[in-house]
Amino acid sequence: TISLDGRFIQLLKGVAPLPKVRRDVTVSLWLDGSMHIEYNNQQLNFGVLKGKPNKKKEEKQRNKPAKDHPWRILNNKLSRSSRTSFSREAFG
């Protein structure tokens, strides 16, 4: 997607390969009013969007280890032993 003078232009798949993200393209406005977009001296297909495109929001999945995972077992043992030693010291 390209932003130009408040307009949003979507590059479309065609014969020429699409540029990677944040690569420079050449946008030419000809005297007859037509617009041409080039990348590596090849014409790119494009379409003018009516409004600002929506960003895709990807949901992050939380990967929780299983209840019997060694990391959880070790962590539970450490937290229990520190709680019991603290309570013994505090209440003698």
C-alpha cells in the first residue's frame, strides 16, 4: 500500500514481482492525468482505494506449558519450599 497526496494505492499482483516492504517505487503522474508505478523498471498493477485500509490485528496466542511440564513442577516446588521456610521463621 502506498500513500500519495492523501490517497491510498494498493499494489496488485501481476506479471512483475511486487517489491518487498518499505522498498522505493517510482510513481509517475503523466500530463494526460494517468498514474504509472514502476519497480525495477517494470510497470506494476495498482488500484486506488476509497479510504484508509484497515490493519490486520493478529491475536497473540499464549503458549502455556502443560500442568505436568517439568518447568511448572520445578517452579511449584521452589515456591512451596520458600513459603514454608518463611512461615517457619516468622512463627518459630
